[in-house]
Amino acid sequence: MLTETLPIVTSQLPLMEAFYTLQGEGQHSGKAAYFIRLGGCEVGCHWCDVKESWDADAHPKQEINTIVEGALAYPGRLAVITGGEPLMYNLDELTGALRAAGFQTNIETSGVCPFTGHWDWVCFSPKKFKTPHSDIYANANELKAIIYNKSDFEFAEEHAALVNNDCTLLLQPEWSKHEQMLPLIIDYIKDNPKWKMSLQTHKYMNIP
């Protein structure tokens, strides 16, 4: 019998980077947002554009109050926790502190770890390389399926059948294949209008 790996409980988190920009993807695209990118990921997507985030030990650990202070230096009050895979860590303390400071808390996750944290919006982006934890489906506000090849449409539908009824369904072309996949996604959404398009607009705008 396999033992479930529980999220790491810590008051210090490995911070790869934090920056203020515009959210480029998903339902909140276009909003000013402070991104908090945590180090550590065991999913291993071969097309990941932040592979340097995978090794948690490569990034300095910061106290949660220091992370929140960094966010408070900017006028926006939307904090997006990403990675790596942020749910490797128990995020109750970080999200509680951000909310107490007046932030909306959003997460971008593959959902492979048990769910923790206090969230205003949960972006669930499942990956073929590791099966999501069952508790992500009830908590997802947004299912963002990355389309790298034609078989990913079937993968997206498999997960769409499991999320809650209020979950927004998004298809997003993988950036290196967007010229090939975008026309296919457009046609697919026209035939299956429950889905919406998500584009990595920050890459078009050349911002972080």
C-alpha cells in the first residue's frame, strides 16, 4: 500500500522569484498581480519553461512575513502563488497572512499534492506526467488544459468530466507549439462551446 506524501509544513518557503506584472493567462488575464514562485516540483513536464524551479534546494528559503512584505511594496492586491508545484507545501499560513494583508489569493497548480491553503481562485492545470490528487477536482475554479498535441483534447475532456459544475474550462496552446495548435483549439471550441480559449498574453507582451 502506497503512503500518501503530505505537504511540507514550514514557516519558511523556497522562493525562486517574486515579481509584479500582469496575469497573462486564464480567467484573470490582464489583471495586475504579484507572483510568488516557489521552488520544488516532481511533475517534470518536458516543455516546462521554468525548469530551474524544480530543485527546491536551489532557492533561498524566506520567512512568510518577508514574502508578504515583498508583495505589499506594490499597489496591486492580487497574489498568485505558482511554481514549481506550490502545493508541495502546506500553504495555510502563507495564504492566511496574504489575506490578512488584504490580498486576493490565487494559485496555479498541477493538483498532484493534497490541497491546502485559503484561496479565492484555484487554477488547476493537470499534467499527463503525474496523476492529480483527488481533492483538487472539487476545489478547482478553473481547469486549464495545455494543448501540446492532438491527444491532449481527450486528456482535457477526461478532467473536465471530474471537476465541479462551476469550474471554468480553458484550453491553452503550449507556447512552443502555439502556431500549430491554435487553429485546432479554435475549431475545437467552436464545436465544443463549453470551453474557452486561454492564451499566454504575457509572452505576446514580452513581460514576466
